[in-house]
Amino acid sequence: MPVIENCLIRIKEAQPQVKAHNIEERRKNVIDAFMCHNEKISGKQIILIDDVCTSGATLESCAVALKSKGATSVWGLTLAREI
């Protein structure tokens, strides 16, 4: 399985997600916060790896950026989930 490192870059500074009080704040905090600068993902299925998923807002924002460059699907894989 090929690995594409540093495909996503943060283009908008935001407060840390742990400081957001609810899911809506977390989503607003990361809207348009990431950009994909790699054309190699066009037509590919992507597995996005993150350490912790609390609300899914960061994964969702990253998926939007990846799909805007042609990714056919984006799957999120996290090491931990807040319960």
C-alpha cells in the first residue's frame, strides 16, 4: 500500500479542538482549515490516519480537502476514540 506523507497542509489557524465546547464548535473550527496539495490522489481511495477522534470534525474537514483533489473515497482510521 503506497503512503503519501504530508499530503494535507493546514491553511487556517484554529484553536485546539480540545478547547471547543461542543461538536458544532469543533466543526466550525476546522471548516476550510486544510488543503491537499498533491495531485497523485486523484482517482484513489484514501485511508486517513489520525491519533484521536472526538467528534470527527477534523477527519471530515480533511476528507473534504482530499475529495476536492479527486479522491474517490476517504476512510478515517484512528488509534483512539473519546467515549
